[in-house]
Amino acid sequence: MSDEYNNTNEEMENGSLNENQNENKETRQEPGEIPTPENPCYARSYKKEEAGSDDMKIEEPKMEEQKQEEKKEYQPYQFSAPNQPQQPKKKKQSSGLAKKLGMTAAVAAVFGLVAGGVFLGVNYVGNEVVRPEKVQIDNTPVTDGKTVEGADAINNIETTGNTVADVAKNVMPSIVAITGISIQEIPNYFGFGVQAQTVPSSGSGIIVGQNDEELLIATNNHVVADTESITVCFTNQDGTAASTGENNLEDTAATDENSTDLEAGTAVEAQIKGTDADNDLAVIAVKIADIPADVLSQIKVATIGSSDDMIIGEQVVAIGNALGYGQSVTSGYVSALNKRVSSDNIDSTFIQTDAAINPGNSGGALLNMKGELVGINSSKIASNEVEGMGFAIPISRAEPILDNLMSKKTRSKVEDENKAAYLGITCKNVTAEASQMYNMPTGVFVDSVVEDGPAEEAGIQAGDIIRKIDGTSISTNEGLIEQLQYYEAGEEIDFVVSRANGGEYKEETITVELGAKKDAPSTSGNPILGNR
């Protein structure tokens, strides 16, 4: 029976399919009428637009009923599991999270590729395009893109192409190391009186000129002030000491004329030519005859530039005898111009730079990238809260002062007590604070004058403020004593003093013939009053 059933079923299905295919070929079938209780949605019937044979019509509901009846006959031989109600498929909750994670991973991958490309690009630009071998500043104007030639280029920053190494190599032979020896009195260890000891100090200098007999070196006043002797060591292009012997500045600081190191040229003795305490400038001189020929051939005079043409952000190079260990080079940028700073009774304007300026660099050179001298290193602010604040005296302000100091007669301290001079006054300092408070100029305030002394006879009065001696600015009592040690009794020198007149201070020039210290009152204790 099973075979008959299957055959019958196949014949009916094949017949139905064939008839349907024939009808589809003859004409397009359209769905029947809207489903009704008599004609439910699952009972599909078709009708042709044109009337045809009734044999061609097949009623599917009847066929379905016939199939159901046949299946009932074979029900005992079939296993039928109860039909479970069809549940709607649930969407996997993890699918949304998976999509989000996938999107995140995709974005991260894209970002990584982009970041990697940018990093490689920056490295390429840094290593290949922007090579730090030469610092070059374009000298063409931005507006028209034309090259500026001839005199028109003066108003523009010039192209130098120099590196820090180039500047250092070219300028190093113009820089010197200065060692000063001063005498300090300290309390005796056992408490009986005082004892004197020599104290060395280190600084730097720049060769700025020469005459027939001398090599002239610019430095700071505080480098050479209160020194008993000064020695200078010259420098080669490679920064080493220019010498025909061993370099030992401390050993060659003595005044012994037979010093082996001095003869070898390791260090040459120098004399103070002039100082300006108000501007912290000084010029010292070295006799050309004292410089060995091989050393003299290696040194040269520095090229003077203009600090007026400098701009903030311009690269500069500082060279000096840092910590007394020999010449060293640092570089940085111009942080500020015309920076007003007050220090040690000096109130002036400076070039501020972040190039390292350490103790021993005082008097050294601040250079532009053309190797020109644009400043004289003077000081720095040292504090735990401060970093990279060094100051240099602008060369445009220093140059006329240096020219005046270089024109002075080179003097040595008077060692013969019979020729030593004295002025005959008592005095005190006018500090910057006192100057601002009482509206009076800085200098040396004359507290009293010795009766019938050189100062009184010349016309100096109590209350006067001494500003200059023989063209050299004076700001402290110690500075006045220092200057007087270079003059002999009987010499006439000019003193510039400020005198109160009607509530205002007016400057006067008074010529004083210095007296002999041996004739001064026995109670005098320094060159101002008399005997030491």
C-alpha cells in the first residue's frame, strides 16, 4: 500500500504541476479574491480570465482533503512528534557587542596606520629635510621673494651658514683666560690679630685692539678690581691654551719676573689700563714684547659687531673661562633686549640670553652667528627657582667706553712708599637704594676733608659726591682707593664731583694735585686719608 500511495501522490502532484505550467503558458494567473471564511488564505485558487474547460480547473482544497484522508489510513505506521508552537527567533544579544568591538578594532587599526605614517614622516623630515648642520637665515624679504643684494642687504638679517662649531673655531683665538691674585686679610686662627693670604680668581677677556707696544683686552671691572697681579693665558683655535710650556695659571700668578712659565708663554703678566665701575667694564694691556712669537702668531683681534641690530630669538654663542678650567663654548638664544637689572650698586640694561654663563665667564664674549662680538658676558641670576638667565653688556653701549679706556696711559701700581699719593678725605658709599631714596647720584660721598689736605686745597667739600677720577667712573670707596694706587704724589688729576646746589646736584670738574702719603697725618690708614 505504501508504494501505491507514493505513486498516486506523485502522479497527482505531477499532474497538478503540469496543468499549472500549461495554464501559465496560456495566460498570466492572478490571485483570487480576498480570503473569506469560505475561502481561507491557505486555500489558493486561480481562475482564468477567459472561460475554458472545466477539466482544466483544479481545486486545491479538495486535493488537500484527499491527502489528509489517505494519511489517516497509514497513521499507525508513522511516528509523529507533537508539534511545538513556533517561537519567534531571538536576536543574539552578543551580535551588537561584537559589531561594536569590530568597529572599534577597525578604527584602532586605521588610527595606528595613520599615526605610524605621520611618525615616519616626521622622522623623515627631521632627519632628511631639516638637517641641523647649518643655521641659515634667509636674507630675502618675505613680501616679494626677490634676493636683496648690495647695500640693501644691510637692513636684513644676513645669511651666514655658520654653525656653533664654525663660530667657536674662528673666534677662540680672540678669547683669553684671566687670573687675578688678590690679598685678603682673615682673622688669625689663634685669635691674635689678622693674617694675609692670597686668593686667586678667574675670569675671561676679549682681545679688542692693539697698538705699537700693547695688546688690549676688554673684560669686566669686577674681574680685575682689587687685584694685586693679573696674568693672561691665550687660546688656540681648538680651545686649548696657546703655550710653549705647561699651563698652570695658579703657579704663574706670582709677580716673579724669572717665572719659567711666564717665559714659556703659558701666562703673560698684564696691567690695568682703565676701568669703569659704573658700567662694569675694564681694559687691561699686555706688552707685545712679553708674548712669545709662536703664541702671538696664533691670536687675533675680535671683530666688533652691533648689538643694536639684534632681535629676540636670534641664536648666540658664549665663550669664556668657565670655573677657571679653560675656555668652553655654550650656545642659546637672545631671550630679551634692554633688560634692566640692578646688581652691586649698578643699575643698567643688558642682553638676556639662555646660553649658559657660569662663574669665570665674566668678561667673555657673546657672539652672533657671524662670529661678531655683540656683548660682554657679565652676570647671571643664580637661584633654585631660576634657570637660563644670563646677562651681557651690549657692545653698542660698551664700545665708546672701551675706546676711552684704551686711550688711557697704562699704569702700574706704585710700589715705592716715598712716591705713593693720598687725597685727604673720609668717605662712604652712595648705594643704589640710597640714591633712589634721597634722589642723589651714585658715587663716593665725601663725609669730611682733612684740613690743609690736597682735597681741601683743591676745593673739594664735605657733601660732594665723587663720580670720576681721571675719566674713570667711581662708585665705591674701594674703587677710589684702588685707582689712587696707580698715581704718584705730585701728579695732577681731574675729579668729577656732583655738588648740591638749590636742591639739585650739578657736576663740576676739580683738578687735584695729590699729596705725598709720607707727609699725611699719622692716623691715616689708606690712600684716601694717607698712610696705610
